[in-house]
Amino acid sequence: MSATTSEKLSHATGIDEGAVAHGRSIKSVYVYEAPVRIWHWINALAITVLALTGFFIGSPLPTQPGEASANFLMGYIRFAHFAAGYLLAVGLIGRIYWAIVGNHHARELFWVPLLTRAYWIEVFGMLKWYAFMSPRPGRYVGHNPLARFAMFFGYLLLTLFMICTGFALYGEGAQMGSWQERMFGWVIPLMGQSQDVHTWHHLGMWALIVFVILHVYAAIREDIMGRSSVVSTMISGHRTFKD
Ligand code: HEM
Ligand code: HEM
């Protein structure tokens, strides 16, 4: 059996040429700086803990057997919820700071060019791509235009809503005069009464879960079918292009 060209080459250079990519050009751009990436994963963890514990606050587990004072299960669940709630809020303040001092892509989460025609053309282009109606998506260094829309309306505004309603509820426990009550107490009469805030806060969780499902689907789908790296970009910070 005669040796293939690549096998011959490997004998000459000691390199397995067949295993080396021969793309025309593979470009890499540094997009997400370390604070954005660290924030993204801490934020994802906080929201996972908040949704799990929030679900059990809304639908508590059956009463534990034994002396009431010997059990603190719901207390631990609520403590984890509040700790993750603080992490979410402080993390977002840190993320806002980084939008001010960080690179161009660090600001993309906070505004959407809704008033430009070109933006909407790109959004519809991406919608067609996601609906399997277009053969190729656009090439974007930062978030794609549709992702920006989803991240602003589906994540940022919703998370601010969860923080306002969450701290308003927390203010009830911390009582009158606490900073939580003074800063967020106005939310309760705005929505009616305490139970309304609970209901909206609860519904907000399901809306956020819908965002996360679509977001993770889109990230993995784009990684496989799109024209650039996606999930690894939120790990290493670098966007690499396949074509
Ligand atoms: C609770 C879960 C999650 C939430 C709330 C969330 C939220 C976000 C937000 C707000 C951004 C924009 C980042 C910025 O501009 O600062 C983002 C980006 C991103 N997320 Fe997540 N994320 C979650 C989980 C995940 C998971 C599990 C993955 C991996 C499969 C992932 C992959 C990504 C990627 C790749 C980007 C960058 C997208 C791009 O390059 O355009 N996320 N995420
Ligand atoms: C992603 C963000 C969040 C999610 C998904 C979430 C989810 C939930 C859910 C589902 C409930 C139960 C509501 C009910 O049916 O009565 C709840 C309750 C509550 N959450 Fe959140 N929450 C979030 C953020 C926050 C934040 C930032 C705080 C502020 C510390 C907070 C504080 C509270 C409080 C005080 C309660 C009521 C606890 C009780 O009545 O025992 N939450 N949350």
C-alpha cells in the first residue's frame, strides 16, 4: 500500500499534516474582558440558585417531622435565596461599572440601537436564520443584533424588575426604616399589596427561565451551526471565525 501525501509529509517534517487545519485564515478577536466573563458565570449561578430556592419559597416542601424548633429547612432555602439575591444585585452594580470603564462590547448589554433602520434589517436577518429560512447568519464580533434585543429586554430589564420586587419583599421582613424598605418600599403600593408583588416576582422567574432556555439553546446552536465561536468566547474572551 502506498503512503498518502500527508503521511509522506509527516515523515519529512515530523508533523502530522493531516491533523493540521488548512483554513484560509482563522482570525481571533478579543471580545469579552475577564470582568464580563467572571460576572456572566457568577450571575448565571446566582440566577440558578434564585430560581431553585424561589420555586420552593412559592411551593414549600411538606412540613418536616419532629419539633418545629429542630428544623430550619425553609430558613436555609430563604437564606440561600437572599444571599444569591445580594450577589445578583451587587454583581449587576459591578457590571454597570465595567460598562463604563471596559471596552466597547462591555456596553452592548445596556443599550439597543432601536431607532436605526439598519439594526432592524439585521434583526430580521437573524430571525430568518434562527427559523432555518436563510442559509447563513451575519458575522458579528460582539452580540448579534437579535441577541442584543433579547439581552436588553429579556435579561436586563427583567433582572432589574426582579431586584426591585425582591428587595421590596425583603424590606417587609427587614421592617420600616430599613434601607431596603426605604429604597424599594414604594413598589408594594404601586402593585397593589404584598401578595401582588409576590405574584409578579414569581411570574418574573418564569419569564427569566424562558430567557435562559432560549439563550442556552441559541448559544449552543450558534456554536455548531454559526460562523464563529460562541460558548468558548464567554470562557476565553476570544471570538474565532470559521470562514
Ligand atoms: C442563568 C443562566 C444565564 C444567564 C442569566 C445568562 C445571561 C447572559 C447575558 C446577560 C449575557 C450578555 C453578557 C454581556 O454582554 O455582558 C450572556 C452572554 C452569553 N452567554 Fe449567557 N447566561 C446564562 C447562562 C449561560 C450558559 C449556560 C451558557 C453556555 C451554554 C451561556 C453562554 C453565553 C454566551 C456564549 C454569551 C455570549 C454570547 C455572544 O457571544 O454573543 N450563558 N449571557
Ligand atoms: C432572578 C432573580 C430572582 C428569582 C428568579 C426569584 C424568585 C422568587 C420566587 C419564585 C419567589 C416566591 C414568590 C411567591 O410565590 O411568593 C421569591 C420570593 C422572594 N424573593 Fe426572590 N427571586 C429573585 C430575586 C430576588 C432578589 C434580588 C431578592 C432580594 C433580596 C429576592 C427576595 C425575595 C423575597 C424577600 C421573597 C419572599 C420570601 C418569603 O416570602 O418568604 N428575590 N423569589
